[in-house]
Amino acid sequence: MDRNDWGAVLRGTDWALLRAQKETLVSLTTRKETKPGEPVVAVISAEEMERLLGLLHFIDSVQDAAALEADESSVFGEPRGT
């Protein structure tokens, strides 16, 4: 792959897996306390939270770029509630 071939990167991305990974990151950044029956979640420092949010913004940007080239539902999934 050519170093500048972003198209190959976008085509080779498992969008369903990336959506699941993104949902996990979102869950970590929005969880206020451990849910009943779930293992205790370590406290996230402000610096770690900033890094996680940075990753989420990066993923958003990659998804937005991919949606310009591909079918939006393959990148973002089907709208919830449909």
C-alpha cells in the first residue's frame, strides 16, 4: 500500500468493529458509576479522559471522510429505532 493511499485504509476498515469500539469508548467517557452486576470500572483521570475524547473525535473524522466515499449505513450503521 502506498503511504498516501487513504482509500485503501478506508476500504480495509471493518466499520462494524470500529462502531463497536467507538461505542465502548463513548461508554467509558459517559459512565458515572458502575452498573449493577458489572465489574468495577477504574476511575479515569482527566488526562486519560482527554485522550479518550481525542480518539473519539479522530474516529468521527475518519467516519465522516469515509461516508463521503461510501454508503453511509456501512460506515455509521443503520439509524437506531428503525
